[in-house]
Amino acid sequence: MNRSSHTFRELFHHPTVEALGNFAKKRGVELYLVGGSVRDLLLERQTTDIDFALASDAIAFSKAFTASVRATCIVLEENPATARVVVKQSGASDAAWLSMDFTQFRAASLTEDLRLRDLTINAMAIAFENAWTVTKQTREQNAFHVIDPCGGMNDLAAGLLQFPSEIVVQEDPLRLLRIYRFAAQLNFQISESAFALVVKHRLLLSNVAIERCRDELIKIFKVKKAYPYLRQLETVGLLRQVVPSIRETDNAWRSLAAFEKSPIPTAFDAYRNKINDYLREELGAETDRCSFIKLSFFSGDDPSSIGKHLRLSRKTVLFMANLISGSTELTRIMPQLTQKRIIGFLRTYMSDWWGVLLYATASWTIDSAVLKQIADTYYEYILPIRKQGRLITGSDLIQTFHLKEGKQIGNLLKEIEDRQFAGEIRTREEALAAAAVLVRQSNRL
């Protein structure tokens, strides 16, 4: 689901959020902004989500609030009771504008609940009634309003990641991986004490569901500069523990570094906006193409083993496989690159040719003139033909030449399409004339 991010000031101006404050006050419910929402508010980061905590009846409260406004309630968990309220955009669009999670305390009090959270910078809370005030103040002024039992504000100011206690790691070992994800996303340092706990408990990660590990790992690949954090994961032994089949070769690390330094070569400057859109395109519900280009550097010749272990979608594994096979094909045709070979390459990797070129460019040196020639061929030659579409259909062949459905129809359509891309056929009339010749030839056999 793609949603625009918003500042907390924008969010707290929203009528639904204002209605929430009035609804909670009438019911006598004390709501607290918690976790990542407090962190992002203090860092002045944009968001699409707000996290709340309350002492009891989180699901019942969420359902009752949803009934009072134009929103949707989704029950996420029973223990701790957690529900999500999704607010849609007004007007014609049906896209989500904001989601608000309501979670019941996991302990007897808010302070004890905060001490159970993953990191100190995520173990803070602000009473909802003070939240609007906090959006207008500096971080120093906000200290009075922030409930901070673990020293999260100091760590936030220092850019430091720490676990509230050893117990939180033992209760959920995924946090061993998550701390590196936050380091990558926030460009924070991991404290010595936290690193010691990672080393001490790293084997516990094998007890965590692979889907949860995958999601954290892919979020690291998604950051603009993932290289140093993946290297840290490799050093501490977590990378191979999450993906045993990963190929941590020198070439893989060099390719990743090259791709992150310059994901779009200067030869493609004219197409930069198109490429950025392509890289941001999501593959299923996992993440974007850019992330999986990076992961592909570590998959060797066959990404199916990584795909199977991480339980990636078939679409994602096919994308990674196309990058690898396409790069191999590009090296094969490069010594004698003709327009015909370029067209054949582009047709074979029609939906992923940008990814193949970016993957190949990061893996070895390719002449800029060659890269530009391939891109220009697609936009100046291939794309107009694609927009034109098939000149004739199977139904045309059946009705015009009294053919029966079957393999012959498919073969004829392929031959016509091949000639269309070769520039031999440009109109429907020419396509039918060529088909007539092919049918006569076939009848003579």
C-alpha cells in the first residue's frame, strides 16, 4: 500500500485525530503516543502511522471509535490486544491516508510496558493530550512531557541504539536483527553493550520465524546505503544465520558497493526519472525492485535457494533470476553487439531490462555508449511497437483463413510479431498478407 508521509503537525490537524482526542476524553480513556511514533515525532520524521497504548480494552475501544468516524477497524492481535484503525482519503480516492494502532499495555503499568520494548529510543511515551503541544516544541522543551524510563531521549540525542535490558532480547531474539535495521534507517551507532548482547545471544535468532527475519533483512537492503550495515551483520555472523545459502563473495560486496554509490549510471541521465520509478516499484507485498537488485548480488547463479529459504514470492524470484540470466546474455552478445541483437535482448527481458542493465553495470565495466544505445533502442524503437500492439489476433487468423485453434495459430502470431519487431511489417494489411503467405507455405507441407 503506497501512502504519502506526513509531519506530525499535519496528522494532529486531521479531523479524525482531533475526533480521537474528544472520543477518548468522553470515555475517560488515557491514551498514550508510544514507541516509534514518539521517536519519529522527536526526530521530526514524517510518517503514515501513529501508535497508541492504553491500559485496557484496546480492541473494544478501537471498534467503538471506528463506528463514530469514517474509518475501518482491523483486529491485529488478541494478546496483547491490538487493533488498527485505517483512515481513508476523502473524495474519489480509496487510498489509506493514515493508520493508527491501539495496543493494550503488556504489563501492569505504562512504565513497565515501555521497559519491555525493543530499544530505548522506542521505549518512550507521551500522553495524547500533550501530543499537539510536543509537535510545536524543540526536543529539549519536550523533555517535560516525555515519559522515558529507559533514557531514550539521551540515546536519541547521541544517535545511539541500546536494548532496555537483556531480557527483551531473550524474549524476542528478532531484536538482534532489528537493531541493525534501525541503525541502517536512522544512521545510528550500536552501543558496545548492545553489541555484546548480539554476540552473546546471536544463536537465538534461529528460533525466530524466517518470515520475520526476512522482513527485517529486506528493510536493511531497502535503505540507500545498506553496505556498511550488511557488513556488520556479516562480521557478527547474523547474515549467514538468516540466509545460510547467501554468497558473500568479494565480487558480491564490490557490486553492492558500486550499485549503492551510483545506482543510475550517467549514461542514463535522460531516463533518470523513469528508472527511479522502476526501482521504487513494489514486488508483491515485500519491497521494491531496488532492494532485490542488491540481494541478487549475493544469490550466485541461482536465486531460487535464497528465495525458497526467505519464502519470497514467485514474482520476486523470477525478477532476480532475470537479472542474473540477462546479465549473462548481455556479456555474450556484447563483443558483437548489433541492432538485431539489442532488439532480441530487449524483447527477451521486456519487463526487467532496466534491472538487468543496472545489475550488469554494477557487476562489471560496460561502455557508456553501449548502455545509451540499448536504452535509446527501447524507447525509440521497441516502445512504439509495444504501444501499437499486435497487428492481428488469433481470431483474425481463424476468421480470415478458416484455421482451427491450436499450435499453428500461436506459431503464426509469433512469426508476425517477430517480423513486426524486425521492421518488416508495419500495418495490419501487411500482417494479413504475410500471414496468407505463411498459411500457403504451411498447407504445402
